[in-house]
Amino acid sequence: MLATNRRHLVATTLGAALWPATALAGNVDVSTVPERDTVQLTIYNSEDLTLVRETRHITFAQGVNPLQFSWANTLIDPSSVELRFLTHADKLDVLDTTYPHDKPQMLYWNVASEFDGDAVVEITYFTSGITWAADYVCVSDLAEEQMSFEGFVRITNNSGEDYQSAQMRLVVGEINLVEKVADLARRGLISADDARAYFDRDDGIRRLSRKARSELHDVVAGRMAEAAAAPKQIIKEGLSEYFIYTIEGTETVKHSWSKRMRLFQGKAVPFEIKYRYRPAEYGQQLVRLYILRNDDASSLGTTPLPDGMVRLFRDNGRDGLSFLTAYHTKYVPIGQEIELNLGRDPEVVHERLRLRSWRDNFWFRDTKGRKYFSREQGPQIRNNYPVAGWDDHEQWVERIRNYRDQPIDVEIRLTMQGHVIFTSELSPKLHDYQSPQFTARIEPAKPRDLGYEVTYRQGINHEQDNVTLKQPG
């Protein structure tokens, strides 16, 4: 601890370190700044927002002690900086907060102390520029029955501040900000009057600051132990709006650095192979998928899986790996399917064939009497009566040819607009009110036609917007 006089103490930039009052007029040599005791980073990735919580031992003198905090050259949000006493709270009190006119990126706390001695203080604030990204490495066995499924996280620090031996917590979830933290940090404060008006106004970032600190201080207690020799582990805790991954031990991430850490590991995860035709999701192609679930049966299921890059390989049986695909996957809740999309399979050919189309069930309108007549009503129909309603029919075949040496399972899901009658012998089901789907097994070297008829009810025949399933006959 640096020596200080009894009347003045200063906590300076880059981590609120201690410095004598004589340093107020000049720049601080960062290399001599005392280190933090602990620091914790809680990274809200969806909004480029990080809650920093750091503790330090400060020697107070009886009387009034000025402490200085600066966010110069960093992306700290000045509206979120708070000071709290973890020890001797009954003998310490923040009298006021001052914003120097000539130093817009700085503030002073005047702390009244009833004793001479050390106390532990906590400084919390939000900063921008610290982000994390998940990625996954999956390796299938040769038989394509099980795979290893490993998750990693990469933390990148572009905040302007170095964080030594920091505990890392990663928040999965969406939050909404009225203003971006980086904009607040760059804006600065010009005068005491400007500062007072800025901090007094009831804006969204202040509300978010209080709410996030309350949740993270009271609900999830951080572990501040030294890094263990064993591999890092992730502690997962659910909150009402977010999900938090806590990385065991501590990590050092300096400004402009990034660091990759293991998130989890599943060593023998079972999966199925399916073929799906879903134009709304995969485009106009039949795709091959590895399907597994984020659940206990798959040696997963303890947490949601953040969105991230997936790289998929297969054991080639010759002490090597074959690269299959790489793509960005979406967030996967607990219990939900994980789809690993391998794209089109050249050994499975899919064709869509429209066999025939026609119209019937015509209705005509008498414009004078505003009555409607069907074609079957014969003599009442005149050539000048306009058509008011009819049905459009289409017969389709999904032709699948399987050139693999094993049978495959195929799922067809179609999305249809309007009042639709879907007729098929393939035991279709409704995925939603506009999407019929059906499945079929295709044996090797045996092409199969999956047929169905679609009826679109038009004009006055249109009564509702949905798909109705119907058996032939």
C-alpha cells in the first residue's frame, strides 16, 4: 500500500487505484498504481455491456478523505459508477460526489471517516468493449452414432482497461438499453451543472444499472478464489431474465487481448440422422442433419447453449478427421433439439414434380340480385355472370432416390397460404395452422414417390386462413 498523508487519499483511473493528493494535477504513472484485490466481470453480450465489480483496501484517516475515479481512455459508463463499503460501513459515509470543471472524465468522492485505518471498498460500474463468443467442435464416430460435443468461449477485451486475475461471468439473454454504454463513455461531462442534470434524469440506463447490480449482487454470489490447477469449469445459474455462466477461477484479459476457454464437454453424445425438406428454413433443398438434444440423455442439458459457430468433423477410420461443415447455430434451450446441418447429400436425390392441376366448384354472381349460383344450377347461369368462387387443385409428388447403403428417414414440411385442403395417404400432421408435414422411410436403391393433393379455395369459397388435412376418397 502506498504511503499517504492523513487528510488526502485519491483513487485514480484504470481500476480506481490509490494515489496521494499531490498527484491530482498531473497524470498518474499506471505502472506504480496498486493492484486491485479482486475484480469480477459480468458480460451481457447481447448489448455490449459489462458490469465490473472490483474491491480494494484503502487506508482512511479520521475526517474527510477525497477519492478520485477517472474513466479517461476507457469505455466506462460514468452514470453507473458507484462506491460501497464492505467493511466498517457504519464508520464511513460518502458525503458528496464532485465533477471537476476542467476534467470532464473524472469524479471525486468525499468520504467521511470516524477512524484511522484500512477498509475494503467495492467500486462497480458498467463498461463497453468486452464481448464473448461461443463456438463448438463436434466429432462424429465412423458409424455416425455418437459424437464428442465440446463448447468453448472466447472473451475479447477492447474496453481500454486491463483486467488482471478477473472472475468471468457470461450472461445469456436479451436486454434493452435506452443509450449505448460506449456512447455514454465517450460523451463525458462538461460541468457540475451538466453532470447534475445528467445524473438526475430518469433514463433507462440508470434503471438498468440498479436492476442489474441488485440481481448480480444479491442473487449470484461470485467466487473470488485463485485459479485452480484443475481444468476450468463453468457454474451455471438461472435468473428470471438471464442465464449466467460463471467460469471457475480467474483469468487475465488485457486490453486488445482475447482468450479462449472451455465451456463444457460431452464425450459420447448419441444422435440421429434425418433428412428434411423445409423451404422456409433450409431453402429449396433436402438437407442432411445430425439431430441430438440438449438433455441429460445426451450428456448435456444442464444449461442452454448460446448461439455460436459450429465446426463438425467425422472420424475417417484412418486416425484422421474429415471436415463436414461449419455454420452459425442459434440459441438452444434445455430440452430442445440441436440441429447440425450438413447441407445437401449428393447420394440422396430429391425432385418435386407437379403432375396435374385443374379448377372446379365454380360459383357465379348475379350482379343485380347479388345472388350466387353454382354451375350445377344450369338454366340460371348466364355467360355474362362473373365468376365469384372456385377451387384450384394441384397434384404433387416428392420423388426421393436413395443411393446410400442404408435406409434414410425423410421429413417434408410445406408452408401454404390461404384456405387449403391437404389430401394424402402419408398420414400427415400439422406443424402449425399453415404447415402440413409428413415422414417416410426410403430404402436403399428404391426410389419412392410421396404423393399428395393441394386444394386452394378461392373467392367466395375462401372461408378461413388455415390448412385442413383430409384422407383420400
